[in-house]
Amino acid sequence: MSQKHVVILGAGVIGLTIAHVLTEDASFKVTIVARDMPEDLTSQAFSSPWAAADWSPLTTDDRLMSWEKHTFDKFWSMIQTGLVMKLPSRIYFAADIVDKASQWKDVVRDFRVLPSDHALPPKARGGVQFDSYSVNPEVYLPWLKSQLESRGVSFVRRRVSGLDEASELAGEGGAIINATSLGARSLLGVEDTKVYPIRGQVVLVHAPNVNECVVNLPEDTTKVTYLIPRASTPGMVLVGGTFQPNNWDTSLSIPTARDILARAKELVPALAEPTTRIQAHNVGLRPGREGGPRVEAQFVDLPSEDALVPKLSLASGKTRSVLVVHAYGFGPAGYQQSWGAAEEAVRLLKENLPK
């Protein structure tokens, strides 16, 4: 059986998950091309290794909520594998949005509003609790890669400058999936100026007495505080954080680290116990996008006439229309929307591929 060649640009959680869904159909040959690979867990050049990788109430948009519901159910079904951990969760709100929060009850498990006599953090006006999940990127990303390799997916470490180069790799009749995250801003042929970084700084600690996810969403959204126990590594807790749009700085801020820990200890006093040990400080850039994620199909005429585009062998041939499915701009929600967005991206690919 003749296979359609699909080149996926990007080996973060979105690109890997799309490849996983796509390879459930044997009619596709898949190559993942990326500068950073799943094993590059200390790289600050892509956000997937640094993500919180849990579920948080980030949207009420119907389309995004459908992705989150699909993804939540998928991760929930993986709890028995050990890759994903069931996680009791509490979220406090400074804004009076508990009524809005009830929209999430059909996504999570055992959702309930905190009773009126529940002790709230300073300035919080209410909260909710529910059962959710936690994923450990350091385990999950390499697992995804191993699954894909067992299905025959090829991984090519390479920096791709634009769609022309990707089309050359895909070959005649091939298609491209653009899961380049922040790279979509500078990828020739895409150059999406709506894409922007959201700087996040966290502290990874060993805190065996912290066994639930606790989040405090203040009015100053740049200083959200959260503690998220990690799956697969008992006692490890991700403590954050910051939410700083349009900040490209990936260097560690010591004052910010001190502030994060002070806020977290006030929220969850168990973090201040002597058994707590700091393991690492991490800084990553979430891939934000004005207007939300871009998941859509587009036909692009290649080779491009842009003078900046490297002239490849394709340029000597005739212009052809190449299918590109975009899947980027998920901000802090990459993991919690990954499976739902991947299903939509694959559906768009199949619907638009020439018969």
C-alpha cells in the first residue's frame, strides 16, 4: 500500500501527539523534524520539558473545552500505566468566578465548589476542588518518542528555516504539519506575528508532605502560585510561578525564585517543613498567540518567491500547492489540549489531502 509522507515540524508535546494519532492509520509515513528532541530535557529552546503538565481552568471557549475534555479523558485512562497520576486539586480565585468555574465540571472528576466556611488565602474570594491528573514531561516525552519509533516514525534533528525546506523533505505529494510553537513566528512562509512568549519560572522540589495540587489565581495574573506533584517521581513537586507575556528572558531570576517559594509556603505550609529539598530551578517560554491556538489547514504555493527563502532543488521545478496543517500557539495549555487538538489536526489533514 502506498503511504502518504507527512513531515511534522516540531518534537514538543503537540507534534509528538499528532504523530501518535496519525500513525494509528497505516497509510501514513511520518517524519518528525526538529531542532530539539524529546530527550533534550534541559533545553530552554522549547517549552514541553518545563511545562506544569496538569489540568488548570484556563478557558471557557467551546472548541478548546472540547479538546480539553478529550485530552482529560485520555490522560485519565492512562493513570493505570504509571505515566499519569491521579491528583486531588484545589484552585482559589481572587475574582468572583466560581459560577463560571462550574463550566469545567464536565471536564474534570468529582468537581465541587468549596464550602463557605473553607479557609481561603488572603484576597481569595472563592474556590473549587476536583480530581485531576499530573504528567511528568521527563518521563512522558521520551515515552511518546519510543512509542512512535516502534511504529516506524523517523526523527531527524535539523533546523528548518521555512516551509520550502519542509516541503523538500516531504517530497512530491507529501504534506506538512507545522507544530513549531514559538518558531511559527520566524518560520519562513508562516511568520505569524501573533505568536509571543510567556515567560514561566518554577522551582522543582522534593516535598514528600505535599500530595495535592493547589493553585492560587490572584488579580495580578503574572504571579499565579501553584504546587503540582509530579507523576512517576514520588515526592517531586513543581512550584511556581510566573506568567510574563512578551518576555524572552530564559535566565534565572533569584529574586523571582525567592518570591515564588515565599508565596508557595504561605499557600501550603507543608512546603516549609524540613523534609523539603530544592532540586532545580527552571525557566521556559510558553508559546502564546493572540486570538488563541491556530489549528487549521492551508494550501501554500511552493517554492516561495520570497528572496529570503533558501533556494533548494524544489525551486528548479514547477510551483505546486502543498498542504500545511498548522497546530501551534497553545500557551500554557499544550499538554491539557494535546490529544484533542491532535485529533482535530489529523482530521483536517485527512479531509484536505488530495485523493
